[in-house]
Amino acid sequence: MLPTQCFHDVDQSATCCSFGPCAHEKPATIMDQVPRVTTRELRAKEHIFFEGDHKTHVYLVESGAVSIYKVLVDGSRQIIDFALPGDVIGLGSNSEHINSAQSTVATRLQRVSFDVLQRQAQKNPQLAMQLYAALSEELAAARDLLVTVGQRSASQRVVAFLLALSRRNRRYGKDPSDIVLPMTRSDIADFLGLTIETVSRTFSSLKSKGLIVLGRNAQVDLTDLEALERLCAEQ
Amino acid sequence: MLPTQCFHDVDQSATCCSFGPCAHEKPATIMDQVPRVTTRELRAKEHIFFEGDHKTHVYLVESGAVSIYKVLVDGSRQIIDFALPGDVIGLGSNSEHINSAQSTVATRLQRVSFDVLQRQAQKNPQLAMQLYAALSEELAAARDLLVTVGQRSASQRVVAFLLALSRRNRRYGKDPSDIVLPMTRSDIADFLGLTIETVSRTFSSLKSKGLIVLGRNAQVDLTDLEALERLCAEQ
DNA sequence: CGGTACTTTGATATTCATCAACTCCCGTGG
DNA sequence: CCACGGGAGTTGATGAATATCAAAGTACCG
């Protein structure tokens, strides 16, 4: 097992918020098995690749954050996943990218050649199975997000999003009630299938209820995790 | 490449309806590489497995239709995919199912042992890569549905759904303007993140506009494919 | 400092969910 | 053969949630 662009945790049992604990600990196993790893630095809002581009590399996020998204003809955008430090971008056997990727903040990436990775996988069944497991997690994450967007109210979606970041913090040994949002309201809105205004209003509402405190620098304090969990599950 | 539960087509370029042509033709390559294939017959609305169940088999849909879904604590259901004839259910490296599966109509399945398949894949890199490609398609399908549910209006979702079935027909050499819906309005609603009533009203509205004709036996005639495509893309 | 991008807040409009009643279809049993 | 019953589908009336439009406020970067 190895980390993927599993931004929100994959919940096997669909309790609560459809986000749950994600069990991968080993960081970047894939990258260790392939030679010639190079790094790339990005400022905020730089593109890594576009949908339809020929797939040249697979990337590991070292720091920062990347949005994986699709755009419709009318220009509206659905962010499919946020790739955070430790997550891998660009897996899948297609020779072309099926979505676009853009840094949401300043970001540092490691990259390996897609072809080299594919060839290694052909020779090494264990690597192939690792790739398979990684993709399997991405699939679970995409489906969890689908459940959230398809079935939950605006405030439940936002809370689910915050709790997913909280759980990620816990997984990495950081404070689960003190999270950072490395993306704009607009990014969050496009991730949750809402508008900027609705996301902003929901934050304000949670703040006025004393469930969160909005700090400087995109910092958010989750002052009542239990109440948030309840909010996310209820109805 | 091999077929998966890619109900709607995977559109590489996110044109129109986020559903597009899906290029797999070889049916059931996986099943041919594993011994002891058995079959199972189901009446409508029988369960194949539940979320959390130990994964014993991987299934190929021979006839009928299967809904893959998750339920939330409040009882609401999100159908994640419809598996139709030729599609495979139960892939992924988890030892437990991460969603439930239920026939929507009378259905016949082929099944192979999950463990046997895993072991074969360990030994046979080509099979492993096939599984990888299959999962890759499932992921693309889940993401396309996410885009539809997250960004489109009720009528656009319904039309996208109809057009996906139409394209599937075309791919299998059948009439793309004469489709069958092997599921209830309730299933469609839970797939598209809508209510039964909204789905029904949308069908009625499309009918009154002369874009579709509702026939007997869940048959739907798409009398103006171009107008439907336009409806799905516009705004 | 000054400008730009991002965020918040308010007023209004629209879409879709909800609640409720009714119809249709099909199978079952009297 | 017809009556009954239940599941599925349709249609209408209403309300709530969220999008849209508009404007002001705030932080950040040169």
C-alpha cells in the first residue's frame, strides 16, 4: 500500500461523513523503486498538466497542494481531488491525462518518468500491485466525494471537508483540531459542488455557532470536533 | 484493456456531457485468465455483497444490471455505478468490499475467486496491468459522474444519463436512439443525486418537448439526439 | 501606499426537495 | 374473469436550500 492523491480519507464503512481513517503510512514507496527522480518547484496556480496532455511523468507532492480537476464546456470546474504532501499524482494506465492539475499554493514536486514506471511495473509484479492498490484508494476517495456531493447539504459538505483535513492531521501526528486550508474558497467550492458565497456563509455560520475559529493564514481551529462530527452525520 | 463497471463512457476530453466514447472492445479478458468460473442467477433487487463484507469473488455481469452503491447513516443512498452486461464488479485490492452491490433487475453473473485472481496477478504482470487498466477506467467513470453531479442541473444530469446509455448502445452495435432502462426511477435518482419526482418530471418535460418518447417496458426512444447533446452541453 | 485578488455579507431569484394525491401496471387470488 | 393490492410512476402545490447578483470589506504584494 502507498499514498495516493487520497486527499480525504477513505472510509471503508461509510460512517459519519463518508470520510474515514486512511491506513497508509509508508510514504512514497513508488518513488523509491524508480530511478532518476527529479524535483520541480511551482508558484501558486501554475499548471502541472492539462487534460489530454501526453502523460510524461508521475508526481509526488513534497509540499504545498495541487488541485486535480475537470472543466466543462461552459467553463465550470469540478475539482476531483486535492493532492497534499505525500500524495501521488498522475497514476492510471492511460497515456494521456484525463484531468488537469494545478498548484493551489506554492508547491514542490518530485517526478519520475511515466514510461520508466510503466516498464518497471511490467517487470516487477510487486510494483504493479502497489500501483493497483494506490489506484484503488484513489477510486475509493473519488466515490466518497461523490457520496458527499450527491447526498449531503451544503453545511455537511463543508464540515466533511474540514473533518477530512482534521483526520489527515491526526494521521500525520499533527493537531487534529488545528488545520490549514492550502486553497481558496473558490477551490473549496469547486471541490464540493457549491458556490464561493455558500462556502463562505457556511464558514461564518460555523464560526457564529462556536464550532470553528478562523485564524490568520488560512488557519482554522476546530474547537468542537464532536459537534462537527454530529453535524456531519445527522438528519 | 478490459471492460469494467464503466457504465457511462469515459470521456477523455470532458466535452459535452462528461460522458464520451469508451474504447474497450475485448470482453472479459480477466475472466479468461482465471480457472473455475462459476455462474450465479439473481432475481431483481437481490444483494451480491454489502459494504464491509469480506471479498470472496470478482463478478462479470452477463445479463441484467447491478447497482453499486453506498448508504449514509441517515439511510440515503448514492449509486456509484451501474454495472451492465460486460462490466466487472468487485475489483480493487481491498480485502473487504467498500460498497454494496444489488441487482436492479433479473441478472446473471459469472464469478471467479478473488484470492485466485490476486495470486494470478502476482505471478502474471500482464494480468496485473490489465487489472490496473480496468481500475483506471472505473476511476475515470467515477470522476465523470462526480463532475455531472457536482456541476450540472437536474435536466442536464438526466440527459447525460440517457446519452451515456445511447453511446453504450452504439459501442455494442445497437441502435443509439433506442435505449432500455434496466432500473427504476428511484435507482436513477440515487445515481444522479436527485429525487424520484425530479427525475420523473424531467422525463415528462423531455417528452413534451419531443426529445424522447417513453415506450413500454422501460424503453426510451431518443428522437432528437442532437438536441439532447445540446441541452446537455449548453449554458 | 495602492491595487488586485480574495472574502464576506446582503437582497433576491431559482431550482429542486418535500408532501400529498392520484394513476397505471401487473400479479394474485377469490 | 374480475376484484384487490402493492409497487412504480406521474403530477400538483408549497417551501426550503442554494445560486445569483451586487457591494463592501480585507489581506496581500508590488
